[in-house]
Amino acid sequence: MADLSVEISGVKFKNPIVLGSATPTMNAIQMKKGIDGGAGSAIAKSLFGEAGKFGRDFPRPRFKLADYREYPGYPETLPHAFTLRSLEECSAFDYPTYVDDINETKDLIKDDGVLIASLSGSSLEEWAEMCELINTSNADFVELNNSCPFAADMGVKMGSGAVDMTYEAVKTCADVLKKPFSVKITPQTNNPVDIAKQVEAAGAHAVNMSARFSGIMLDIETASPTPFGAMGGYGGPYLIGYGLKLVSQAARAINIPIIAGLGVWDWRDIVAYTMCGATLVQSAVGVMLQGHKVTGKWAESMSAWMDGKGYASLDDMRGIALPNIVTTKDVPRKPQNIKAAIDTDKCTRCGVCLRSCFYDAITLTKVGAVINQEKCDVCGMCVEVCPEHAPKLYNVQA
């Protein structure tokens, strides 16, 4: 059986699956359920400093899904692309209660999983105070959350609104913390990889590249954001492409482990992140909508797939995709040996391909759609939109 274990700064994880800091990790009971469900570790909901403590009171309602229940076959079949908007900034606990909950969680999970406390401060003094506090806890690991997607909109200099403080904040915490730690950085900056480099230089043991964006959904009947009136967290499985880009870029630029997580919805996403260089992979939305037990299913599926492919451990496939990711200028241009054709036995003459062909290369005949090779630019759109998978691309022998 494939070895799914990983290690960061002496802390051993039974598998790379991390419960992201969200509702499924809001207290000891939920984190215990998550570890029992199969996750290797859990990141507790972030403790905000006193300057941001109003975030401990949540709006009601605070979640809004788009393009989820409308998916054909729901709920037996779940979509792989949807949006979750939310406004749930941090843990509802104050300082003493947070530490008590961390200690209770560790008592419950024991050595079955790694417990990661999460902190988010608004000043160097507050960061130092919170690190001193968490040093007294039984947390195995610490996450410094400098990524809250809507912190700048809260009127408090923290999270994505405090990118300029990243190096100083991490350096301050590195001097105080007595536990290994990662730093969660925001993707809402010109170059997140540069921020990752700062995090490494300041002494972090790992960097978390999985933070969400902020955004709104608008109800055009009321001209108001829904379900609440402000900016909120904005994410879902559709973001995995952006996440994979960030991780692959960071893997080439830094030497500390990477924690990934944008858009994780099933075990294949965890494999993809690992192949791009990640050591741990977290999921919040995936667990929120599929339940705690889904992580165990992911681990089983990964292990079985790795056995079938001959991968003995995650080390065997970590980063193997990096040599295959080329720059845009290195993509072959107008290759002449690729053509498109339509299998008329599969074609139902629905006409979907016609409306997406802007080269006017497709004609609908009695036997099915036919491609004019002189007009076809081999863009591949017909292959992507056909519900019957009738169009195919093929190589022409020179």
C-alpha cells in the first residue's frame, strides 16, 4: 500500500489531507469528527486579535451557493464547478476559550492527527501576544493567517489588507513561537510568489498558498449583494487552475514545504497539487458540502491509484509535473499535423457544435455534422461542447 505520510519540521502527518480553517474546524467536536473521518490534520478556525474581535459574531445567513443545486442529478451527483460565497471571518472564541478548545481537541484526537492552531493579528504587538498565548497550548503546529480575503473591508489592517506587513509580522512571530509554523498568504496581490519568498526569508517552516478571494454576488432585483451586503469570501472548485499555477510557481522559487488548497473537490485534485510541488493539501468547501468522511474516501482512492501507478510514496510524484509546465512562448504554434473529425455514428445532429464554430467549418448533413478541413482552425471547441463526444482530434502522419 502506498505511503501517504509526510513530515514538516519534525511533525509527522499520516496523510497530506488537511481540514481547512472553516466551519468544519470551528471547535473540538468538529475537528475530532474530521480526524476520525480520515484527514491527517486540522487547521482550527483562526483566532483574530482583539482589534478584529467583532469578526467573532457571524452574519445570518452567511453562505450562498451558485450553480450547485441546479446541477443535473443533484444531490446524488454533485457539480465540479460552482461558487461558494461566505462571510465567516474567524473563530467565535476569545483568547482563553480558544486555547481551551485547542487543548480539548488534542485530548480528543491524541496522535491520530496533527492539530494546527491559526492566528491572525493586526499589529506586531498583537501578533507577538497571540504567539505567546498559543505557545501555552497543546497545538502541534501553528498557521499565521495573513490572508483573510475581506480583512481590508473590515477597517482593520490585517489579512489581505496587511500584505505590506508580511515580512515583519512573520519575523516577529518566528522570534516568539516555540512551535513549527506555516504562513497563509493572500492570492490578492500582484505576485503571491514574492510574498512566499518573504515568508521563507522571515523564518517560516512552510507556506500556505490556499487562501480565497473576496467578491460579491448581486441580486439584480434588489441591486444588492446577496445574502449579505458586503464583500465576502469567494471560491469553489473552479479555482483549482489558479491554485495549481500558484503552487507550481512557488515550488520553483522557494525551498520550504507548500500547503495547497484552492478548489479541492476530490482526491484527483490532491494528486494534481502534489505533482505541482505541494506537501500538504487542504480542503474547506469540499468537506463542508461532502461531509467529514469524504477525506477518508479521498485517502483510500489516492492510495489505490498510487498502487496501480507504481508510486510507493508521495515523494515519488511530488513536483513531477513541473518539467512539463512550459512558458506560453514555448507552446507549439499552428502545428500542421493535428486535424479534427466528427464520428457521424455518435453525432445526433443537435447542432451544438455549429453555434460555437466561428470559422464556419461545420456543416450539418443528413448523416451528421461534417468538418471542412480547409476552414477548420483546429481550435478544439467542437470537441469540448459536443454532448455525445463525437468530434475528435487526431494526428496526421507526416
